[in-house]
Amino acid sequence: MSFSTKKFSFQQLVQGRKSIRRFLDKPVEKAKILACLEAARVAPSASNVQPWRFLVIDEPELIEKFGKEAFSGIYYPTKFAAKAPVIIVILARLDIIANRIGKEIQNIHYYYIDIGIAGEHIVLQAEELGLGTCWIGWFNPRKTRRFFKIPRKYKVVSLMAVGYYEKKPSRERKRKNLEDIVWFNKMP
Ligand SMILES: Cc1cc2nc3c(=O)[nH]c(=O)nc-3n(C[C@H](O)[C@H](O)[C@H](O)COP(=O)(O)O)c2cc1C
């Protein structure tokens, strides 16, 4: 699968990316979604367990119906995502022994790290393809499970909204300065 993509340097790609919350009413080519998922597929994971699973929702009526469940009540601020042409439900397989050992010994849920890496691969591939994305953590996971009849062996970790956008938001990028978050060789 090959696309003519704009040629960005990696720095331009990451510096230019912003979360997109307003999408065009335009379907996303399946090949582009598959390219994003391929980028996720090759992501690194603890002990290479690849715990991620992706439920791709690309039917507008289904997204609208799902949004009424997942973004109701206290999750109302996420209503914008029901207008995205694609929502990816990001799941983690829980019955993986390496994840259980990591939790028992180090008290770290490695699958969260793995999912974060794979999800961000989606974000960056989408950016290169001219698509906007928004990670969605503020949604109802119980209703999501029920709506899609997701078996218990999967944890519903996050949603990802994907679609074309008219223009990038003009808001300034608020980030801490490097010197506030990095130390070399010793703690301050
Ligand atoms: C794990 C995660 C969960 C997020 N959940 C939401 C969300 O529920 N709703 C939302 O509008 N943005 C969500 N975001 C987007 C962040 O608000 C956004 O990344 C942050 O404000 C920085 O802005 P930028 O992505 O445009 O650089 C989430 C981002 C991450 C990484």
C-alpha cells in the first residue's frame, strides 16, 4: 500500500500535530485506516506480547448511536467525537502472562504502556496521511463494552477519533520547557 504523502521531517510531523475535535463530513479511505493500523501492528510492546486489539467503527449511523451511549451524562464533553467519521476502540487483551507478571513484580500494567505506543503510532501515521486524530479517554467504558458486546478478556482502554479536518486549530501549543522536565545524570 503506498500513498503520496507530504514529505515532512519527523520533527515537523510531531511539532505540527494537534488533537482534532472538528471533523469534515467526509469518509476516510479504508486503505488509510489500514495504514494507520499497520503502523500500530509493528509497535514495540513489553515481551512482544502485542496486547492491543482494535475495533474500527466507520459507519456514521453506528458512530452516532454509539456516541449517545458512550458520551452521555458526565461524558457529555466528548460529544464532538460522535461526529468523527471513524472511531477506533482500543482494547487490551488481559489474559497475557507477561502482563500479569509485570503487574505482580513491578506493579506496572505494561499493557497501558503498550497501548499508548501503538495508539500514538496510529496518530503519527494519520498525521502523515493528512488525517486528524484525537485520543479519547473521557468516555463510558462500561456502555462501550455493552454496546459492542466486548468480551471480558479485553479491557476497553481508549477510543481514537480519526478523520479529515478543515484546518488545524490555531490554539497555541502549551508545553513545559525542556529544562523543567529533563535532568542529566543527577536529580536537581
Ligand atoms: C490518553 C489521552 C486521553 C485523552 N482524552 C481526551 C478526551 O477524552 N477528550 C479530549 O477532548 N481530548 C483528549 N485527549 C487529548 C488531549 O487533551 C491533548 O492531547 C492535549 O490537550 C494536548 O493537545 P494536542 O494534542 O493538541 O497537542 C487525550 C489525550 C491522551 C493522550
